[in-house]
Amino acid sequence: MYKTGLILLLQVKIEALNDSRLIGICIYSVVLLSLIGAVVNELLQTQPSLRYCFVSGFVMAGTTFTACLLFLPKIRESGMFRSVVHHSDAADVGTAGSKIQENVGGKSLSLLTTELAVAKDRIRELDKRLMERECQIRSLERSS
């Protein structure tokens, strides 16, 4: 069954199932480390300190491997650690927008542009409401 699952795991090439493939690899690696840890645990019955070190090492290795395998690709895709490229040449001014690979807080330039437009609309709406309130205050002051 282990062999069949491994064969199916390696044959899945669907991009939407990419996370499933990584999760499958994590499961198989944890099972393998657990089996090795169980054997080491039985072999080192007479040496509890050494047994504790090995078993905890296998647990830490499995946990670290799983976390790295699942989250490092997502961090890399989000662009959180991409460097900002600045262009100072006058010749590059026309194409600087396409060359800048700037991500702020893991957000792309197009997403930031959209959020900026929404924020500007909200500011305009609030400015309009503020002007209306000021007019109401002036009219109340005149009437009193």
C-alpha cells in the first residue's frame, strides 16, 4: 500500500493538486521517520537518555521538514523576500514600470494600485460628507 501511494503521489501532475502532492510527501516522510524512530526506541531500551535524544530528534526532524516543505514555497511565491529593483537611467524611464519587481508586505503592484484607488474614493466620499456637515453647522449657527 505504501508503494502504491508513493507511485500515485509521484504521478500527479495537476497544478491545482500541488498542495496535495506536498502534503503526501510530508505524510510519507513522517511515516518513514516514525518507523525509524520506533526501531531506535526499541533498540535503546537500556539507555533512556540516548533514546530520548534520538526519538526527540526524529520528531523535530519530521516537524521541521513538514513545515519547511509546506510553507517555504508559499513564502517564496508571495514575494515577501524579493528585493526592490530601482532604475535611475533616463533610458529606462519608459520601461521602469515593467522592470520594477516591488512587493510591499507580500502584495503585488497591481493589488496595491487597486487598493490605492479604493482608498482615494473613500477619501473623496468622506470629504464630501465633511463639507455637508460643515454646511449644516454653519446653517445652525446662523439660525441661532
